[in-house]
Amino acid sequence: MVCLFIHFNPFFKWTTSLWFFLFAAITFSNSVFASGTIMIDLTRPSEHQQWQVTNDNVMGGISQGQLTFDGQSSRFWGELSLANNGGFSSISRPLESLSADVDQVELVFIGDGRLYQLRLATWKNGNRITYKHDFSTIEGQRQKHVFELSDFQAVFRGRLIDGAPVLTARDIKQVGVLIADKQPGPFALNLIQLKFKTSQETE
């Protein structure tokens, strides 16, 4: 009798669906707000597993970099080497579709005094284009930087691309961070939060 009650009870079916929705929302790697913006919480222990590491060894270099969880944030760290014409390390992860209204990216981080790049990749009409925006860090200091999409520059292998399409949120499929400041040695950047938002949002 209990099984029959559960099967035909509309309230049970409604609450079951609700709990499933809440569970999916909590475990989903991106937090999607009503405005269509996306927030990536890099303090989540499992978030770093969504990112892929690409070092200059794909071109013969010997730089080392990785993204790990240090108990409080996702830590992008390693050692840059200029040997064999190398000198970069990067991390990236795919994105869900962004609202057309998104025109800013907000990054919260603790740096090491070195220069990094925030990178956005688009995929449109079979073509991939990467856009970059440099940002500086202050060693040991928590910082929040807001980037305007209109300020990103299209690049290919470190060189600017003339005549590239205007960067729009709808076309963005990937976000990444890269270090290539031509300074060999260890680096460490603690990533706390990454948010795609509109300039009309209130804090």
C-alpha cells in the first residue's frame, strides 16, 4: 500500500522533482543567475577538476604548471622556463552559454606580483579566436579586477590579430588564465571567483 501511495501521490512527485532540481543546482559547476550571468566558484574543492592545463611542452618547452585545490581556493602554480623557446603555462575550462547582456568579467584572486592574462576563446562559423587581457598582481594581496569585454584583444601565438570580430558574450565558449611574462622562475596565483556579469548589476 505504501508503494501505491507514493506512486500516485502528486505531492510526493512534486517534492521529489524539487529536491532533484536543488541537488543539480548545488552540484552544477557554474552558478547561473536569473540575469543570465555565470559565476564560477573556485573555492569549491572539485572546481579545479573542470580545468585543463596546457604548458609550453606542446611546443618543446619545459615550463611546468598545474591547478590544484589548496583547501581554500584553486591554485595555479608552477615554474616558468624560457628554455627551448618556451615560456608559458596556462589553464582553461569550457563555459555554458552566456547571456547577450554580459559585458564584463570579474575576477577575484591573490597573486604573487607577476603579470598574467585572462583569456576568452570564441568559436563561431568553424573558427576559433582567442582574446586576452593582461592583469597585474600584488604579492599576497587579495584583489578584485573587473574586465570589460570591449577591452580584450584578439591574439594568435602571442601576436595581436588585426581585424578580428568584436568580442561578444554569446560567442565565448572557453575561459582561461595564462602566464607568459618572460620571467623564468616559480609562479603562484590563487583563484577565488570568476564571474561573467553585466555592467548594470549592483554589487
